[in-house]
Amino acid sequence: MEREMDTMTTTKTGQHYTVANVGNFNELLKQGEMYKGKLFLKDILNLTGMEVSLNQLPPGAQVPFYHAHIENEELYIFLKGHGQFQIDGEVIDVTEGSVIRVGTGGLVTWRNNSTDEDLLYIVIQAKQDTLTQWTRSDATVPDQKVTWPE
Ligand code: ZN
């Protein structure tokens, strides 16, 4: 699917990267095509192994449906605000620093149950049970002195 670029979004692409500036997190409500306040990054950055969204949910708002994933696990990273996350009927309070992994089949919804502060969070989804190397086991560190252009 071709994404129509928002005016707030600027991108630059190099051989091994795509970089974008999508604006301030507290202005995400101005973005989002499918869901207001949710900005997906896969198409902006040409991600190939994960989908990531940046999210802003205003005070008193809730996601009006449950959903579960078929092949992907999800990671919710809460950055700001106060809310509640419901998974398989269990309710978990979330705030800055709360990180939740949801496996396939987990039925979830969430809300901002505060009265005065946005709930800001990042959601990452990637295919469950596919991670075979990570951090140092997936890195090369060339013997090269770090330099920066003047
Ligand atoms: Zn999901």
C-alpha cells in the first residue's frame, strides 16, 4: 500500500537507512489514517521485519474494540500518562515505564482513564518465535576508530 505522506513527515533514504521526522508525540492526534492518533511507521520507513506505531490517546478515551494477533507478538511501551491495559479479561495499570509483551491470541484493549493527560505509547509487532539472534550475537564491530565530520 502506498502511503500518502503527511506534510509533517519528512524522510531521507540512504543505502542502509531511512530516517523520518514525524513531529511531536503530543501532536500525533493530527495524524493517523485508519486510527486517529496512531501513526504506523512501516510504510514511512520501509520496515521489513516489524511494524511500529506511535500513539497518542487523549484523556478519557478508549480503544472501542478488542483485538488479537494471529502470527505477531506485540510489545507496548508506555512513555507518558496513565491508563489501563486489558488482556484476556485481566486489567493492568500502565504508566511511564510499563512495557507489556502480548503473545499471539492474547485478546487486548486499553484506555486512558486519566482526566488531564494524554497516554503516549509505542507498539511494536513482529512475527512470534522468529528471533534467532539479537544484540551482540547479531552485530559486527569493525576495528575502526570513531570519527565525526567537522
Ligand atoms: Zn495489535
